[in-house]
Amino acid sequence: MVNEGKLIAFGPVPSRRLGQSLGINNIPPKICSYSCIYCQLGRTNNIQVNREKFYKPEEIMHAVGNKVKESQERKEPIDYLTFVPDGEPTLDINLGEEIELLRPLGIKIAIITNSSLIWDKEVRDDLSKADWVSVKIDAISQNIWHKINRPHGSLKLQKLLKGILDFSDSFSGYLVTETMLIQDINDDGAELENIADFISNLNIKKSYVSIPTRPPAEKWVKPATEDKINGAYQIFKERGIDVEYLIGYEGNAFAYAGNAEEDLLSITSVHPMKEEAIIEFLKKADSNWDVIKKLIEEKKLVEIKYKENKFYMRKLPRKRNIMY
């Protein structure tokens, strides 16, 4: 057991997926079942799959309760309490009990998991107690899964995927998927189609396509390019998946600014826009194509072709800020 109450709860912080989120760090750094090549925390020193006790559930409850109280006193809203630790949250054998202890706070509970232990029914039972769950699906092919996620040697991909399917069939809350795209690893058409085919069979609300937004564990790792990200978006869309980008833009990305440039950059950081959609938008904004030319010249917007159609998306920044 570790007494690190100050480190257990943090925020609230803005989250594209969850609004104002108060983070719960229920795993000491860095204990995980994966050692992902893109992890912002570096390589995993303690790679394990056996669940254990890290903190007393009461420690979690008190740390989060105090943070909630402080936020309420400052009139800061909290939309979710989110288990998003410095490792894999489901390694915590007390996860289910912690969720139950936090329920009286009256705030929705979210969990962001790498899915590696979801084949375990007890893990699925714990996850089912949350209101919102994100499951990671970076690869469907065995060799690509090993390259990108570098799992514990005992883990089996097909068993894991079956666990995700089982969970999606039984979970009554809000389920989403997240796929991290890495250049020349899992961003080719064939693997993206495999991933999209699998996700299309899940009972999910939304699927997020993301890229690394902080320095990765391995220096050679690069995020997928704009055209690859757009390609993934279109492949997912073609299979009827409600898909969004998760590429690290923060602040007033969702706020209506009443400004054509601001609104275009906001929209295209989440969804690519077809040329005809841009034209319609500009009409409503009482503007013209000069806005698009300007944003492209300023390297804020990029034009991408996909199946004879032109799409526009926000240019990926050189320096990226993380957002979970």
C-alpha cells in the first residue's frame, strides 16, 4: 500500500470526450500490462497482468471526495470522475469497490482502459459499474499488436478481442473505442479496414481516432499523417461507425465563436469537411473561399483527397498538447 493521497486525484481538467473531468490515478507509475511504443510515460518498468491492491479503497474515496469538495467551493463544474492512471486501471483489484464508494458523490464515473484484461469476467464486472468506458483497439493483426502495444507475454489477442465483444454486448453504459494511429505501423488501409470491421460489430456509441500528443516512449515513433487520419475516418464512416478525431486540440474547440476561421478550425479538428460542406458553411457565415485559401497558406488547414472527393482538416501542430 502507498499513501499518496495528493497524487490520487487531479483536476478537474478539460477533456474533449468528457467535458470537465476529475482524474483518478489508482495505479502507481508505471505499472501496466502493455509497454506501448507511443506511451507518454515512457517504457513500462513493471509489466504485469496479475491484479493486486495498490491503495485502500477508502484512500481513493477520501482523495477524490476532498478534490470534489475543493472544486465545488471554487464553483468549478465536474462532469466525470475518470479513472485515468499512470498505468492500466483494471490492474487494481479494488476497482469495482472504489466505484461503489464514489457513487454517493453523484457524479458520473468513467474508465479509460487499454482492454488488455477485459477477457477476465471479474474485470468486465468491475468495468460494468462505470457510466462511461473507453476501450483501446490499436490493432487486429497479431504482429501489429505486438509492435505497437508490446503486451505482457501471457496475453492473447484473440482472447482480448473476444472480451471486448462480450463486454459490448453486456454493458449498459456509454461505450467508446479509441485507436491510436502510428506512422508505418497501423495506419495502412488493410489494418484500418480490419480494425473498422471489428469495431462495426460492437455496441458502441462512438469511436475515436487519435495520434500521440506528447513525446512517445520510443523516439522513432511518429503520428500518422493527415491523409492517413482522414483515410481512417472515411473507412470507419463507410462501415456506419460514428467516428471523431482525437488529435489534441484544447481550449475553446467546441465553443461557437461566430467567426468563420475559428469555427472551421474547430470543426475540422474533430471531423474532416467535404468541399461542398465547406461551401455551404461559408454561405451561412456570409464568407467566401478566400478564408480557406488563407488558412491553407497559414498552414492551419490541409486539403486531402479521398476517393475522388476533396476533404479539409486542421493541420496537425508541430508541438502538441495532450488531452485525454
